[in-house]
Amino acid sequence: MPIIEFSSVITNDASSPLQMQCASRQFTLIIDEPVAYGGEDSGVNPIEALLASIGACKGIVAKSFARLHRVNLKNIRIEMKGEIDPDGYMGKNKRVKIGLSRISTHYFIQADNTKEEIQTFINFIEHTCPLSDTIKNAPIFHTFVEIE
């Protein structure tokens, strides 16, 4: 199969201190920070967007592959949590990790399967989710700058 490329264009809202508008295909997502962090609380913050994306990816993998794994998936809810020490990205402590130090996934599954079958299926989801893999095995980053 050929490589698939996804893209998003992120622009700022000049009238808002931190709000960013993220456009992919025909969709727009607003990213902001809470008022306490200098934003206007007009959207989720980047960490929340990342956690939501990982959780949604796991949910899509679950729904896409349930039948193949003979899991009678009636409902799935996924709660994601991430831990970050602001001293890292604020530059207050150079020994502290800048990004998330822990990401936790809590699955709530309704299915007519045994606990062992569900656990095997969850292991498959954790192994197959592209966003989890991206976090665990960092991709190569390229940065380009143009002065306009």
C-alpha cells in the first residue's frame, strides 16, 4: 500500500491571545487554553486534544476490529488522563520533562465476551492504535521556516 499523508493547517486568531484554528479537510477545530493559563477557554487545550485523539483512535480501532476478533462490542467508553509538570515547559526546572510524563487509558467495555477475551482484544487495540505507536515510537520530525 502507498504511504498516506494527512495534514492540518494551524492559524492564529489575531483577536484572541492564544486561540489556534486547526483545519483538516473540511473540518475546523479550535484549540485554546483556559483563562487561568492566558487563553479564553474557547476550546480544548493541546494536551486535551492529544488525549482525545489517542482515545478516539483506540475507540476507532476497537470498533473497526471487534467483529474480526469475535468481540460482540455493544458499547465502549475510553477515559484518557495525562500528567505533566508545568515546571518543565515553563523553564523553571531543567530536570523536569517538558511534555507528558504519564498517559493512562481506562476502558469501559460492554460486550458478551469473557474477561480474558476482552483483555486479549484490549492488548490488540493497544498494539494497533497508530497514535499510541506514534507516541511510543517517535517519528522523525522535520521543521521548515518561511518568513512572510
